[in-house]
Amino acid sequence: MDIIRIILSILLPPLGVFLQVGIGAHFWINILLTLLGYIPGIVHAVWIIARR
């Protein structure tokens, strides 16, 4: 299941974070990072998925 979340995180980073932790602080941080730059959003999403 984590592989699917990582693939979704590469395509749409907030979706991967949402599937992992729901709507919370990490979700909103990831949306902000994705808006500021796509790559930081991907890195944050993969980090959240790998950490949990």
C-alpha cells in the first residue's frame, strides 16, 4: 500500500499525504510546499509516507 501512496505522492503530493495522515498540519504544510515548488511538495510527501 505504501508503494501506491508514494506513486500518488509523485503525481499529486497532497493526495499522498492526505491518504497517510488525513487533513491535519502535515496536509496543509504539504499544500503550501507544493504551491511554492512542486519538488519540495514531493519530498515532504515521500518523507511523511516513509516515516510512518
